[in-house]
Amino acid sequence: MSKEERPGREEILECQVMWEPDSKKNTQMDRFRAAVGAACGLALESYDDLYHWSVESYSDFWAEFWKFSGIVFSRVYDEVVDTSKGIADVPEWFKGSRLNYAENLLRHKENDRVALYIAREGKEEIVKVTFEELRQEVALFAAAMRKMGVKKGDRVVGYLPNSEHAVEAMLAAASIGAIWSSTSPDFGVNGVLDRFSQIQPKLIFSVEAVVYNGKEHNHMEKLQQVVKGLPDLKKVVVIPYVSSRENIDLSKIPNSVFLDDFLATGTSEQAPQLEFEQLPFSHPLFIMFSSGTTGAPKCMVHSAGGTLIQHLKEHLLHGNMTSSDILLCYTTEAPTSSPASWATIFLFLCIKGRFRPGTWAWPWKRGTRKERRSGERAASWCVLSRSLASPHTSGTMRTATSTGRRISPNSQVSGLMATTAESTPRPGASSCLAGVTAPSTPTGCGSAARKSITLYTLNGKKVEVAVKQIIAGKAVEQGGAFSNPETLDLYRDIPELQGF
């Protein structure tokens, strides 16, 4: 193939730094780097030094992070990992240690601090759950599970939306040592059975209906068929999510019970207390599944210790999260690990909203750049837009992470967003959250901010060329071909992109 430049191809410019953090070095990553340097007698002058050390001496890296993160355990490990074994040998990590995932997530000492914010489609109110309330609910769930015979190693599943019930049931299962798995209510019967039939759950939690795109969708017929296809189920717990229990008929679902009645089975004269089974680091915690596009979905088991310490690393070091932060879960099923870093989860269920990504934690550059995470290979990252205010917290988004693909201004963010709880000025911070559909958009935002930031044609196809033209300062013709042409205004005259 000729190396000559193709006719008409635009010259690719060298990346230019648009902004970079100050040199105060007061992040948790910097504190960890200093702690490692002091403990190991190393001169780690930069993040790059820390990164290379974490790859070359990964056993020492994880040992130091275990101490730095403050993991709660009942028995310390005998060995971090046998470095003579390769990946194919599946070496055991933190051999000999004993801990509990749920205990680490529920250890917050400030009872009145909000642990969960829950926003639902069709509901104006943002529900708040404090850490004390969360512990009480988890104790109720766990006591009822134990009463019906759930024990270590049993599978408990949720056919649930992203809600407080999913978090509470998961944490209760983890406290016992049961293994949690879940699918969202938009899954069809076959999709659910393709997954859950492989793991033979003993207990399932489900809702009776969901609201999607402004319409109520009854869930009971699908649930009935799912239960019929899972012969090992001992109990079906139905959570009145849209309707009251008086309007829900359980007669066609065997071994079914409403959530309140289920929780009542574990209570006595005194409120149940949390008990945390002490388990090996490698004890199974979650079962997730592949997409199923090349055959039946494959089970992927995540260990309790591995999930805990990896999420702590992501949140504390790469997200620089503290107890004043809020983790926004824009997803069908929530990543439920932020309490491990004492942060608050914002469970967000806006169906059509999209976010305009922004970050201040690392230098901003045009195009895709490589961000190497400690102990990992390089990961693609792209930031092309302003930072934003967070919903309902008057804060500013400071970190957005994406699962496996670059983030661009006209893409839908998939993954986690960490926001500061206080309104700290950030470069280019906006006064409103662009891309969240009402009612989740804070009042005071312009009408354009209430629309999706993805541009579509009248027949529903995504448009990228017009967005690129607007960013480049060029005129866009045939605006009448777009279903939401006002979206283009969101990309007009972005200060950070001037001069490119």
C-alpha cells in the first residue's frame, strides 16, 4: 500500500494540551505514590514512574494498595500472589485472607449521610437512603434469606431495574456468601432463561411492572414464564414498583410473595442485626454474562475480593473519590461498589437522557489519547467537551469513565461518572446539565439542554458529519432533515475547541 497521503485527506494535527491540573499534587494518587515511595524506598517522581513500578512489581503494588485502601478483613493474607505462575495457571490472590464484600461497603460510620439517591422515570421526587437505613434494610433482606435457607454458595438473582431494592438484595446476598446475578426488566423471557437457567438460582426478586419512555409495561406475564423455566427456585419475591400490592395478582406464580411479607419472615421481637460471613478473597460474588451473540451467554464469575479491591483502586486512585463525592450510575443495573470508597451512589433511571462528557482530572487533548491505569494496560480515552454541573447536587462533574470505548461529544456515555458534592469551580463548568431529559434536568437550564445531545435525522439515524462541521465553525445546510436541529447549538462556539 502506498504511503502517499490520500487525496482530500485532512492533515492530522499533533495533540495540543487544552488544560492540565495544577502542581499541588494533593490527589489520592499522589498520596499513594508518596506512601509507596516511603514504604518501599523508591523515588517515584511522577505518575509514569508509579505506573511502570505497578506493572513490574505488581505483587508489591497490590500489597501497598491493600494497606492504603483500608480494606476491612478478619484475617490478613499469607501471600499476595505466586508470581511464578502465569495467567493461564489462574494464581490465587491474597491467599489466606478472610473478608466480606458487603461489610466493606456498609462500614460508613456517619449514619445520617446519604448512601443512595434514587431517580426514577415518571417520578419527580429524588428518594434518599441514608447509610443507617441501608444497613437496616440489608439486615432485613439477609434475615429473610437465611430464614428460607439461603446459604453460602447459593445463587440469588434479580429481574430488576436499577433501584434501591437491587442494591439491598445484592448486599444481603453478599453478607451471607450467596452469589448474586441480575438482568434488567427489558430482557425477554428467552434472554433471562438463557442466563439464569445455567446457574440454578434458589431465590429471585422481581418487580411487577416498569415505566419506560412514559409508558407502563406490565412485567407479570414474563415473570410467570421465567419462573416456570427455573425449577430450582424456592421463592419468588415480587416488589410492587409501579402499582400497589392490592392491584397485583400473584396467583399464577408459584411460591411467590410480596416483598413486605418476605421481609417479615426474618423479623422477631428485635430488629435483625447484620452478620457478615467471613470468606476467602476468591469467593464468588457476582455472575455476569457475555452478550450471547455467538451462542449461549457465557457465565463470568467475579470474586468478592477481586471486585472490591479493583473498584477501590478505580474509585480512590483514578477517580480521586472521597466521602463527599457522588457516583452517578447511568445504567440499567447499578455498579454497587461506591460505598467502599465512602461515596454516594446516584441511581439514575432516565431512559432517553444522554450526557455530554467532560473531565478535569487529566490533561485535555483533542482526539483519543492513552491513559494507563496502575497495574493495567493502556486504555483509550477521549475528551472533547466542557465539564458540567451534576444533577441535583450543584456540583461539577470531574471524572467520567467509559467501558471499553472512547467518549466523544456525540456519544452516549456508558460507565461511571463521579461528581463533587460541592460546587467547586472547574474549567469551562456549565451552569446546567446538558443532555438529561425532563424531569431530571435541573430547572433553569435552557430548552436545548433538555434534548438529547445526539443529532438524529427525521427517520432516526444518528448524524456525525453535521456535528463535526459545527465544531469546525462551518455552516450546516439542510437543517430541516434533522429531528432535533437545536442540538447543533450545543456544539457551537465551544471555547476549548477554538483554534483547532
